[in-house]
Amino acid sequence: MKIGIIGLGLMGGSMGLALKKIGRIHNKEINRILGYDKNALHSQQALNLGLVDECVSLKEMWQCDVVFLSVPVDGIIDILAQITPQDVRKNMTLIDVGGAKTHILDSIPVWLRQYFVGAHPMCGTEFFGPKAAFEHLYENNIVILTDLEQSGEYQAELAKDIFIGIGMKILKMSAQEHDKHVALISHMPHIMSYALANATLAQENPQTILALVGGGFKSMSRISKSSPLMWRDIFKHNKDNVLEAMAYFQAKFDEARQLLENEDWDGLEAFMAHANTLQKFL
């Protein structure tokens, strides 16, 4: 089995390493992992780091049995628009790992849909690029497979085998459900982290403030180091759900502000105690 990976950053590079580790998928040996990245430096780094066996042109990607689309959402949509029926091999499987699903799946030509599996591995770090990739990124994390009933039976089963093979747990839902839920638990926290970082940098002497930084600030600001390009596309393609999630947060933020302004310390304590209960579900 020949596997192609388009986009050789954290997600794509880590996929290459994870697949090399397991060596077989669907009772077939993985004999070659090909990579493509429009950034020539990333291609060279991916080769030097052993993330893929060979870097090829985008056109040569369609020689593969499985192709992962591990680029920002706009890039995924652009690539899907370029694929022709002549590019697609029998039983070919295309898998994207984009963080916003509805617009991706809506952009797929009808003739191509059976070959496609929309996936979102719920894992990552604040780092990006080939040097951020590591073998165990996917292990013991959840992957959401969206609108799987629209994928071909072979493609759906192969995608499941791949993700289970690299140590992931599968959750299935519609693209609309996915985008609504991840807006609250993933997309909004990134907006909050970027906002916190910018609020700090806007202070008169940010270096002095940052000299005092402790664990709480580091935890909340960590993901503000995430790729602006990737997250720009996610926010762009899940705008309505992110805005709705931000409105939920703003309402709770305003509630805390009002408790402070009114010096309602018992109410503030109850507000925080209720927040504590979230940890029972994590």
C-alpha cells in the first residue's frame, strides 16, 4: 500500500511517523509514504527527519492508495477542486484532517464524495511545521469521522482501520454537529488565548509583566503560539458557530464581572464552585 500525505507539518508529519511505526494497514504492508508540501523547506525538513520516504509533486500524489490532506481548510478545498476523475484510482481513499468540516464536505464534487472521508483528530500542540511532528501525537486521542454514511463502504472501513491502527478512538457525527461542538471546546479557547496574549502585549511594559508569569498564564496562553494560518482558515469556515460560542462565553464573563462590581463574594464563590464541577466529566 502506498500512502500520500499533502502537508508535512505537525499533523501530516506525525501521521507519516505513526504509519511507519505500525507498518501495515487493512492487512496490507505500507511499502511507501510519499509527501508533498508547497513549502520547499518543509519538504526538505520532512525528508531529513524521516517523516516520509520521498517528496513528489502534487500530481504524483494521486498514484497513492490513500492520500491525507493535512493542510489548512482553504488549501483542502482548493486541492479538492483540482482533482479530476482521471486522477482517482480504483478504491482510492482521500482523508482530510481539517478542523472545520461543513464547508469542506460541501465543496466535494458529487462524483468524488464516495472516495472521501472527513476526519478530525482531536489532538495537536501549539507548535507547527515538520520539526513539530512526533510519532505519538495521535495515540489515545479521539478522531471524529463526519458524515461517514456518505463515504464508500471500503473507504470508511479503511479510514477506521488506519485511525485505530495508530491508536485513536473513533467518534462519528454529522459535519454540522462537529462544527458546533468543536467551536466551544476547541475554537473559542484559541480565540481566548490569542486575545489574552494580545491584551498582555498591549500593556505599557509587557516585558515586566511577563517576568512575573506563573503556571496559570502559561497554561492559558500556550496555544496562542499555534499557527495563525491554520486557525485563520478554521475561524473563517466555522465563523457562525465560533461567534455563537463566544457569545456564550461573553455572557458568563459578564456575569463574573457583575458579581465583582456588586462585591457579591458569596455569589462569586458559587460561580467558581459550579465551574469546578466540569472536572467530573474530564
